Amino acid sequence: MATVDCALPGDPQSLRMSSKQLRVKAQEFLTSRKYANNLVDIINQLDDCGTLGVLTLETIFLELLKRGDMYLERTISLTISEPSPELRYTTWLRSCYEDLWEKLLSFISDSRQSLQLQSLSTSLKLLSQEGRTPIEPTGDLSYYFPLHRLKPLLMRLLSPDRDNVALLSRFQEMSSYQDALYYTWKSLPALTPKRQPPDLFIKNLLELLDKIPLPKDEEIPQELLCGRPDSSPFAWDQLSVRRTLNKTWSCVMHWELSPQLHKHLLIVLLERIMPHLEKPVLLTDFLMDSLDADGPIGLLALQGVFLLVTKHNLEYPNIFTKLYSMFEPEIFHTKYKARLFYLSDLFLSSTHLPEALVAAFAKRLARLTLVAPPEDILIILLFIGNLLLRHPGLKRLIDHPGGGIACERNSGVGDPFLMEERDPLQSNALSSSLWEIRALQFHVLPSVATAARFINDPLPSVEYDMANALERTGGHIFDKEIKNRVKDIMLTFERPSLGVSKGERLAQYWQLTMR
């Protein structure tokens, strides 16, 4: 087996030490104190050995922590005396331990991703072990978490100069530990600046907020990262964690954001933060300004406004005008189009809306089917069917005498509906007809043509399930499948050869001779 070599700095003979020799040095150090210099050698060559050296030192210091070799009682001496050899050795070990932590933190900002990930993993293991076997007195039964190790680690992850998405994904494993999750949240307000930070810092912070959840009381993980059998139980303070989240978010909301970061912030806000804010109504101005943006930003802001309207009694009279303006052909090429259809179905679910308003949406959606992809046409047809069920008076649009056959034959020429009108109540939709759906009955795809024939039959008594239909769209299916783990499939059970397969009886009498 090949070994990894690394140069020993300062060695005049430029000796090379293999991975096996590193393990031997580590074992000698842990076995006898006469090999104490082995630790110095390994630490000095960390820059050259990288991941291999980090793994070796991880093994050494985890064992030292378990043994309690670095534990030091803090006593006040009234007399000046020479420290004992035992005290000097313990102090030296603690100094080497601090040097290792400095190295690990610097490696997290290294250009080699494998070294970054290994340094982060080693840091978390050492933090966990130091919490279980502290190197200083913490009381007989008190719980201890080395917060002074976690904060510098978080500062490295929230780098203003480097995109740490891969490291933050690895750090996400800490969210399965109750105490690690708690102290991560408690550390964030002190690490979040009030002034405008660099874009990379904002991206890393949003990524971290997206990775660490704020669980409900019944969802709080029970496992502890630094728990000890003889320590007092850890106490989770839900109110305190929510306050730290609100402090952190109050700083974030005052930063200027690029379009990409703006979109990322809205996603984190809607999916992680908003349910835990003390006063979500304070987001009104931010969401209203975001609504004016085109594309995904406006669409995501619409979801936030919907939550404020439905759960916090926010009044926004022009919400339907804004929603109406979002239905443009460009929406079919965005990632969040399914969210728009779902929210629109909820917004238009009331049976007390004016028929002229609902008719404008039905007509605009019908017109968009002429340029929409096939899978989106199917969703739109279900949407229009729901609107007709909620407002029976709109059934006249199916065969309206003022716009039916003539409009159908002339592809919209003479149609009184004003597609360019921004106000849905001024679009003359009630004077038009759904000739576009009849045109779809001649679509080249049988699935679309069949779905468009729903207007030929009596409408069902129950609304179509939009949520279920959106789950079955191609984009959602692809995203869902790509997240699943794909196992390697063995295609060949035997190594190919020029001879006869092993299972063949002829193999007993067959021998390939190479000349």
C-alpha cells in the first residue's frame, strides 16, 4: 500500500516520514513521556502533511483529553516556588493544544477543501471531547460547553473573504445536538455586524441560518454533543433562542443586498425565520418594496405578503393587481412558478371576490396557455376549472356570444379582452370567452387535448387538488429524485477476460496460451 510522505522542516538530511511512521510517533508519544518531542515534530510538520498530520494530532489529543492529562486545577499560591515537573508537563501539553487550535482555525481558511473539511471535523470532535472531559474545573455536577472554542470556529465559517457553503453543509451536522444548536444561536448576535458587511459574509450567514433550524418544543433534539453521565441536565431556553434570532435578523434587514442575495434572504425568511419573529408586521415595508422587483424576488415577496395578510391581518388593497401583473410568459421559465400557481389559488379561493376580477384571471391564464409548456398548460387548466367552480356565473365565458366563434377562428382578433391592461377590473374579461381552451382541444399532445375538453362536460362538484397536481410536475419530480441517494449498480459480476467464463463447464478443458 502506498504511503503519504511529508518533509520534516529543519531536518538537515531532508528525511521523509511516511504515514506509518507518523502513526508510530503518535503511539510512542502516547505510550511514554520520553517521546514528548514527537508531538513537537508532528505539530511542526502540519503545514507539509496537511490532512494526514491533522488526523494524527486528532488521535493524540482526543486520547489526552480522555485521560485527563491536560486537566489543571487553578489554585492561588501565596509563596513563590518552582513548578513541579508534572505541572510543567501539563502546562506544555495545554500550550501545544492551543497551538493545534490555532492551526485548525487557519486551515479552515485554506485553499485545499479536503484540509478545510478535515480541520472542521477535527475541531468539532475536540470541542465535543473537551466538553465531556474539561481541562479546567467546572464543578462536580455542572454541565460544561466550551463556548470559547465555538465562537472562533463560527467566525471562520462566516468569512467575509471566502464562500464556505461546503463547510457550512458539514457544520449542519451539529443541528442534531441540542446543546450545539443552542449555543450556535446564542453566539450569532455577537458575530452579526450592524454595519454593512461584505457580500460573502452575508451569503455565509444566510447559508448558516438556512442550515440550523429553530425547532419547536416537541422537535428539540435530545442528544447532547458535550453531555456527561454525571453532569447536570442541559436546559434549553426556547424564549432566549427566539430573542437571539430576532436580534440577528434585525441587523440583517438593514443591509443592502444584491439581487442574488435578496432572493436568498427571502427564501431563508419564508422557510426558516418568519414563524419565529416577534413582530412579523415590521417586515411590511421590506416585502412591499420587494414586490416591485421582477422575477423570483417579487414572487417570493408575494408569499411573505400572503402570510402577513392571512395570519397577521395586514390590509393590502392592491394585492390582486400585483398578482395579476405577475402572470407573464416569462414566469414559465422561472424556478418558482409552482409557488406562484399555489399562492394564486389560495388568494383567489374566496367566493366573495368580484366576478369581473376572477374572470380577468381566468382569461389571462387561458391566453397564457397558448405559449406555455405542456406541463404548465395542464396546471393552468385545473386552475381555471377551480375558478369556474367557485364562481358559477363565469360559466358564460365558455360560450360567450360576444366573443366565441369569431375570436376562435381569428386567433383573438376582435376579442374584447385587453391583455395589456394592468388593472384586472378594466380588462373587459366578462365580455370575452375562453376560446383559447377550445383551441387547445386540437393540441398536438393528446394529454393536453384531453384535459382541455373539460369545458365540454358538466363541471365536477369538488375542486381540483392544485397542491397534488403541482407535486406531479416534471420539475418537482426531477428535483425530488435528484436528492435521493443513487446506489451504484453492479453491471459486471466477473472481470472480463479473453477466456471462457468461470461458470462454463468448458472452462475445465480450456486454457488460453499467450505467445
